[in-house]
Amino acid sequence: MATWETVIGLEIHVQLATSSKIFSGASTAFGAQANTQACAVDLGFPGVLPVLNAEAVTMAVKFGVAINAEITRKSVFARKNYFYPDLPKGYQISQFELPIVGRGKLSISPEEGVSKTIGITRAHLEEDAGKSLHEEFPEQTGIDLNRAGTPLLEIVSEPDLRSAREAVTYARKIHSLVRFLDICDGNMQEGSFRCDANVSIRPLGQVELGTRTELKNINSFRFLERAINYEIERQIDLVEDGGQVTLETRLYDADKNETRSMRSKEEANDYRYFPDPDLLPVEITDDDIDRIRRSLPELPEQKHNRYIDRLGLSDNNAALLTSGREIAEYFEQALLPAPELANQLANWIVGGLTGALYQSDLDIQDSPVTPGMLSELLQRIADNTISGKIAKQVFEAMWRGEGSADEIIEARGLKQITDSGAIESLIDEVIAANPDQVEQFRAGKEKVLGFFVGQIMKQSKGKANPGQVNQRLRDKLKGDS
């Protein structure tokens, strides 16, 4: 593979979080009975006229402003003509020559300390098609048109990505951004966020692009990475064996971890684009853009930088805490009562909390341990009420719904032993019981100190203050007291 360079561009379809469709008043709610949320406009009945949803326009501009893209002051909707069973009108209303969002860029970090800028060619508004259903109808295809007419923002990148890892990093960053902007819920299982990957190879050093294939409708980041890696290997093997890559659309089969041909890839002229005669151009003013810019929340990259510069978090923790709006909100709520514990909170959220959520298949907003509860727990570590080891037991009890940190500590008698007399007594007992290890320590085997600490913590049931134990133990073993 060292003699080949991979070239990847992504087309990301973001389902906008409007309550009604882009050209009709039908609901966009997910999960309704099939074909109950498709009205006459969505079905393309004769005589109906589309009416543009202004909220979809605002959301598109919000995205464009967030990536410092060009906002087209006068954009136009076009008809993209093709036949497919889930497209009842025979055409899709989309944007072609004049999309609402023009060129922009996004910075990604595929590896720690590495930054790369990815160009965004455009982001245009369009309506979604319906959905073909295969599993429920053996040897037949069912059609659910509830999704027809749902507003989409299609975000098209430049072919600037050079590996599956870069592609996934970029897709994750777009995913995080649209969720922070509150323009998409980002639910990939429900189809709210879908990726198409255009993949090609070329000899290392060649400027001309190779023939690409399009991997269609991938709905998880893990599958996106696997699909791209498989396709890269397939294309290299094909060319090195004397074959040629065909311009086509391919589907990824996650069960077999392979791509397979779906159809030959269409070009723009195949769709016979022309301006939709039923829709006026969309005009965006400078005042509109200024108003939308003022409404933007703190964006993930701004938040990431603030966490590092002002709170002193590591780059890795800051990246994970800004990967989604919900986790960032959890962190900031937990931080309010104890801002001095930012690093400790970050470590607990990224470590213990996310692990528990994963094991229980829960989202962070459904965590049984609330931000306030986690903050209280860490404050009890900070004020030496409990040790870090005991805190893990308290966290598990909170997760099971046994109460707050203070309630659990009190009920179980878990308060840390900080009384110097009690600690001295424990140390004396352990030293007296282990004369051989005492001689080993005094002979220069410092590692045996860990044995003594372990014995003392066992005797105290984990409640002795580790700092005090270490200091007094060392003094005693050296014969200083």
C-alpha cells in the first residue's frame, strides 16, 4: 500500500430537527406506523404546491456560519429527476448550481498533536426520499413514505481525506457540530445522520484523481471505517491484478465485511437538473446572517480550547468531553459546585462514568448518577472524607440507586480514618506481625513498602488515609520514630 495513495470525500446527510417537513406540514416524528405521515405534497399528487419550511433554511445557514462558509445570498431549488420506488414524484427537490452554503472548512485532529484542514465544497438543502423495506416482505419490497419530504442538509467535503481514520474523525466532528448547533439529533440508527463515502486510489505522487466508487448510506462510524478500509484493499488488489476500478455505487455488508456492486454511478447530467418552477429563490440578507451568528452556542472547538486553556484538561479529555452536547453539559453541571476539581471530574466522566454507561447501554442523559451526585462524591475525596478506592464503592452504590454519596458514606461507615493515633496503631500492628519484611526494607528493598501499605489498608478495610499511612510507615520502618 506504500505505493498507493487513498483519496476520500464524504457526503453526509444530516436530517434537520424540524417538527414538520421541508415542503409540507406533515410530521417528521420517527417511529410512526408506515405511511401515516406522508401527505399529498410529499406524495406528489397533481395540483399540490410545495411551501418552504423557513426553519430548515435557518438551520442550514446556522451550519454554514459555524464553519465560516460562504452563505449564498440567493439560492435556488432544483428538480433532480430519477425513478425509484420510494420517490413517488419521480424527482427529488434539491439544490444544484446555487446551494445555500458554499465553500467552508473544518479542522480535524486524526491523531493527538496532528491537525488537518478539510475543505467543505458545499452544503445544500433537499428533501429525503421514502424508505424501502426488505426484511418483512420475502421476495418483495415494501415502501414506507413517512420519511419522504423530511428536510436534509447534505454536506459535501473536498477529496481531502487520505485514510479511513481521517474520514471517521471528520464525520465525528460534523456529527458533534450539528448536535451542538441543535439542528440534528444525530441518531444514526434512526437514519438522522448518514454517510456516503467516495473512495479512490492513485499512484503515490500522482495529481490526477483515480476512478471512484461511492459507498452508500453507512449508518455507524465503525462501519464507515471498515467499509472504507475494505474498499481501499479491494481497489488496490483489482488494479495490481490488471483490472480497472468502475465508477459505481456499492453497498457495504457489515455481516460479511465487504462491499458489493449496487448500480453504475450516475453523473449530474443523468439527473437532468432544472430549477423547480414551483419554488421561488431563497434570499438571505446580511441581517439574517448576523442574527443567526449571534444565536450560535459555544461551538465544540471553542469549548475544547477553553477546557485546555482555562481548566487545564488534557487534549484527550477535552476532545472526549466535547464529542457531544450531552456529555459537555453533564461535565459543566458537575463542575459548577466544585470548579477546582475540573481534572478529577474529567477523569471520572471519561473513565468510570462512560464505562458504566456502556455496560448498561445508557446515554449520559439517562445516567442514574447525576452531575450533582458525581460532584459531591469527588468533593468527599478532596476533603479526605473518603479515599479514591472507597469512592469507587460509593459510585457503584449510587449507580444502584442507594442514595447520594453522603448518605452511602454515612450508612456504611466509610469515612476515612485520619486520626493519627489510630493510624499509628495500625502501622505498629502490621510492623510487629512482619519482622522479615522489616529487615528486607532496612536492607534496601524499597518495594516491600507496598506490601506494608496493602496490609494496613486491609486491616482498616480501605479506610486509612493513604497519604498519612505512607508517611508514618516510612518513618517507622526507618526507625525515625
